[in-house]
Amino acid sequence: AANIRRSVVFEDEELLVVYKPVGISSMPTREQRNLNLKCFLEDYLRRSDPAASLHMPSRVDTSVEGLVITSKNRRMHAALQRVFERRAITKTYALLSDRSVAWTTLEANRSIARD
């Protein structure tokens, strides 16, 4: 949690964009109630504003690293939620492989199914 400040990519009065590494869940789970990105970010925000609230309209799986955008108030959360619901934001995933592949780019236009 102490290193979360180094993971902040952007922050203003309403938004917080943070890099989430592999191996940490975005949200609390049964096994990791306190060791997750949401808890770390809430702790980070409450150090400067005890009444701060964090909202996560989108998440990144535990096995994935990447940027996560969060809102710091309900008004911005509602606006971000609409953007994600309308699919007005583009998510890009990159695959890192230890093997050589025959293609330079591959595009998948399908939803990710639940595991």
C-alpha cells in the first residue's frame, strides 16, 4: 500500500488513474479482503481526505496488469459508468508471450466470457 503513490498515473479532483500490477485483485475477494487495489486506493485517498470515496466503474482481472480509471465522487462515477455502459471507451489488451508468433497483430471482437 505504501507504494501505491508510485502507481498513480493521473490524479485530479475527480479522477484517479492507476497502474495495477499482475497478482493483485481490483476488488475485495473472500481471500483478499484488505489486499486489493480498491482498499489500497481508498487508504491512499483518505490520507488527504478522510471523507473520500472511491468508485471503480471498470476492473482489471488479477492475472492482468494495466491502467484502471476510478472516480473520486458520485457525480464523476455516474458519468464514467455511462461511458462504460455505452461502450464509448476503447479497451486495448496486449499479449506478452515467451514464444515467437507468426502474426504481428491480432484483433478479437468478442466479449470476454465469465470464468
